[in-house]
Amino acid sequence: MSDDKSKATVERNIYERADGTWGWRLKVNGKIVATDGNQGYENESFCRKMADRVASGFYTPTKKTISRRN
């Protein structure tokens, strides 16, 4: 993926699931790059708050780790 932000189309999508919980996904140029991981949120406003935090970089700097299978 290119780092050229000027050409990127970014979309934060909040949606209601069939079970009544709320989810979010972040798309860049139409491709999903992040989601709520199917955990589901009980209310739309908290779901939106968490999605906006991820999209805005609220959680930076982030400790970066890799977990490998043995």
C-alpha cells in the first residue's frame, strides 16, 4: 500500500448487525484495513467513539509486537 495520503479515499463505516449489536470497519481505497474484530458494541455511540479513536490515531504511539506460532 502506498503512503501517499493525498490520493487515498478513507471511509469509516458504522453498521448494525443482525443480532442488534454495532460494528465498524475502516476502508482505504475500498479495501477493509481495520475492523472491530466482530466483538460488537451494545450501542451505536460507543461503537462510533471507538472507530473514530482508531481512525484518528488516538492510540499512538503503539507498542508493536508480532506473535508467531511455535
